[in-house]
Amino acid sequence: MSLPPVQEPSTGLRERKRLRMLRVVQDIALDLFLANGYEATTIQQIAEAAEISESTFFRYFPTKEDVVLQDDLDPILDAALRAQPADLSPVEALRAAFRQTFELISSDERSRQRERLAFVLEVPELRARTVDQFFGATDLVARALAGRSGRAADDFEVRVLAGAIIGACMTVVLALPTAREDVDELLDRALAQLQAGLEL
Amino acid sequence: MSLPPVQEPSTGLRERKRLRMLRVVQDIALDLFLANGYEATTIQQIAEAAEISESTFFRYFPTKEDVVLQDDLDPILDAALRAQPADLSPVEALRAAFRQTFELISSDERSRQRERLAFVLEVPELRARTVDQFFGATDLVARALAGRSGRAADDFEVRVLAGAIIGACMTVVLALPTAREDVDELLDRALAQLQAGLEL
DNA sequence: TCCTATATGACAGTAACTGTTAGAAATTAA
DNA sequence: TTAATTTCTAACAGTTACTGTCATATAGGA
């Protein structure tokens, strides 16, 4: 089960070369950041290490932050969630979607991703950018809940429930860098707790 | 019931003058932002309009964002939450704390605050900065939950529950600009839904 | 009233971007 | 293969947020 690129259609040499170079730049940048710190590393240094111009850097990534943040996981999770059978409960569907998505990440890539996440959470500038991911995820879950319950996606109660679910997942992500368990196991525990009710 | 300054101790003339000027700058800056847009408004323009130097602006606010974001509400909410009687359920305590905090805001200030919130949510740079407020709020709630349930604040289940509560509140904040109801009413509805269980 | 501490303004400098332009490389057509 | 066209790239100048330094001014205390 290999991880397919999101947009297959444009498969010219130029596009593939660009994509490959883009990943290389991300890799080099992360190494530099981890070694010398985020602020201390300039885009000029990244450009020099990757042997591209600063112009090209900004054509690849709109901001310095995006060189760390950009990945293709969101649409994959989205697709996985939509692909879940309709008779699953919303939380069950989410649990399954998470599991499938994380299975796509190979085990050597997994430690790197974990390192990246820890770094994102500890750099204020990068951590801040995760808001929109949370908001987007809430939208996603709200739509899934709406589809499975027959209510509107902008229904207040649907949105509150979606927010509670994502909020719980959020704490898992935060706890991850210091936890010894795997992501999917912690997510599973959190969602199971929600399914069982909110009591302590 | 007037809104007391957070740090009473340093009440020198210099300090009061500084604080008053700081609020004036915030007010002028928000007007400029609302009129011309966040990015289009430079710090130079704000400084000129407020008749201070750019140096002074940055001595007041560490970043351009903070001139919009900085306020004293967080410690007040914190104090209100701590002041709730111990026999209230966690969610009940939170509802009461919210109600008390919002009562402190006078009605003419309230529309201004609402305008500000809508603006913060629509400017990516400002919206991004709300993450840490969410994380901080989750910590706050986790501690409150821990204190009321006799469990540790870093207990996994405590944190998941705190995350779910804050996640639900988050959707309320997001819905606020387009809602006709008041904040405290919507928060109350959301928290009541959580208390009743997570079903739809 | 003098002395000290702190706030302020002016200045120079850095780094993240933005926009433009010329040239190189890849795609398409002949 | 060659020619025409499109698209990617490098180089450059310019703007703005932000940092650090230094001289000056102003408030608080003796």
C-alpha cells in the first residue's frame, strides 16, 4: 500500500522535478532548523544549502513557515473519512480514518514526522499556524457528523459536538511529544472516552 | 461593579500615563485597521496617528499583532474560575465564571469587543495567535477539573475532557460574528449540551 | 533643588517577503 | 530534429516588521 501523490494528472518531467526538489528543500530546511533553531536559520542559508535562489524558495513556499508545515496528509485524511461505511458512528468513522491514514506513513518516516511535530509545537510561529488546521478539521468532522445524523453541517449542536471531538484530539497531539504511546493508540483512547461519555 | 486593573501595586504617575497611552494607541490602531485593513496599515501610520515614535510602539507592544490582541481578560477569567464554590461541577463552574467575566464588560464596550473579535478571526495573522489562548484555556480547565475531581492535572482523561470542553467553546467563538445571540448565552448552550452528553 | 531611574525619539541594521525582468530549460508543434 | 511557446529560475531593488544602541527628556525620591 504505497502513498499516492494527491494530484496525479500533471505528471510532466518539470512537475516531478519541481516536486522532488521541493521535498529536498523541506528536508534540508528541517535539518538546519533542528540543528540551529528556527529563527537563527535564515532563508538565505536554506537556499544556499539546497542550491536554489531565494526567489525559488518563495516560489515553492509562500512563507518560511510553510517549508515545515506543508504536507499532503489533510486531503488523505479527508478522503479516508469519506470512504468510511455510512453505518459507522461518527466517532467510529473518525477512529478508522485516523488508523488508515497513519498506516500510510512508513515506520522510518514516522519518527521523522514525530520529530517535525514536536518542533512545530515548540516554535511559536509554527504552532500558531495550526489554528487553521484545527478549524478545518472541525469543519470536516462537522460535515461527517451531519452526513451521518441527517442534520445540517452548520447546525449549532453539530458544530459544538465536532468542536468537542477535535478539542479532544488536540490534547492528544499536544501530549504526543512527551508520550511513549503511538498517535493512533492515544487518539483511540481519547475518542473512546468521548463515546463513553464525558464523565471523569 | 467596575473593572479593576490587574496590577494595582505600581500606581505611579508614569505607569498610569503609560497605561492610558497604551490604550489610546490600541484604539487608534484598531480604527485604522478596520478602515484600511490590517496589512495595509503600517506601524509608521499608527505611530504618526498616535503621535508616538515607532520605538515607543514597540516598547508598548512586542509585535504588530499584540496591539490588537493584548487585553486583561485572561487573568480575570482565571480568577473568576478559581473563585467558584468547590461544590459546583466543573462545567457549571466554567459557565458561572464566563457569565461573571462578561458582566464586567460595559455594554458600549461590548460591541467594540465583538467588532474586535470578528476582526481577529478574519485576519490570518491574528487568528493564528489565538492558538496559545486555546492551549492556555485548556490548561486552566484541566487544572479546574483536577481540583474538583481529585485527579492530577496532567492525567490523560482529565486533559481529554478539558480539550473537549474548550473545543466546544471554540466553535462558539467561531460562530459568534455571524450569530445574533450573546456570547454567554451561546457558551451556556454549548456547555449544557456537553453536560447532557455527546449524543446528537 | 539635585540625583537617579526610566521613558522616549532618532538612527542604523537585519530578515522576511514582493514585484519585476532577463535568461534557461522543458513542452509542444512543425 | 528544429522551432516556437510556455514555464521555471536567478538576480535585483524595494517595502515593512522588528532589533539594538545612544542621547535626551521627564518623573520620583532625597
